[in-house]
Amino acid sequence: MTATDRITLVVLNPDGTREKFTLSSWVGIPRKHELLWIGDDPYMVIEVEYAVSEGFFGARAIEAAGLYVRRLSEDEQRAVARRLATPTRGKDEQPFRP
């Protein structure tokens, strides 16, 4: 999906409330259960919905999209941070040389 002005990001809070944000553009449609970074905070994509309109000669365009995300728990954030951390080099490790 390319630039469209009707994309809604819905953040699902742990207490069941929702926060809605309108995004001015988006590149690509994320997959369900994909990590999404908003600023420095990781979120998990729970659901993706979009409306497709049909134009002339069978052309289709995405008119609107909704992304439903939730904040990662503290345990999930620690797991993501561990996965993204640069591995520590041992004293005996040599740099790779072709």
C-alpha cells in the first residue's frame, strides 16, 4: 500500500481501552503478529484490516486500512532487547577474514 490519508492505528491497552491515531501514510501492510516500532517502543500487530475499492478496468486500490496493535509486556520487551543486542565477543575470538 502506498500513500493514503485514511489509515487508523488502534492501540489496544491492557485495560481494554483503545487509543486511535490517524497515520498520513504507510508503506506496505504488516503481517499479523509482526513487531512494529513506534518511536522507541515495540508493539505487536494483532490485526490488520483494509478496504479495497475497484476502479476502471478492474484496477483495485486500497482506500483505508486499520492496524490493531498492543504494547509489549515488560517480559516481551526484555526478550526483544536480548534478541537485538549485539553478541559479546570472547577474548579468543578472531575477526572473520575471507
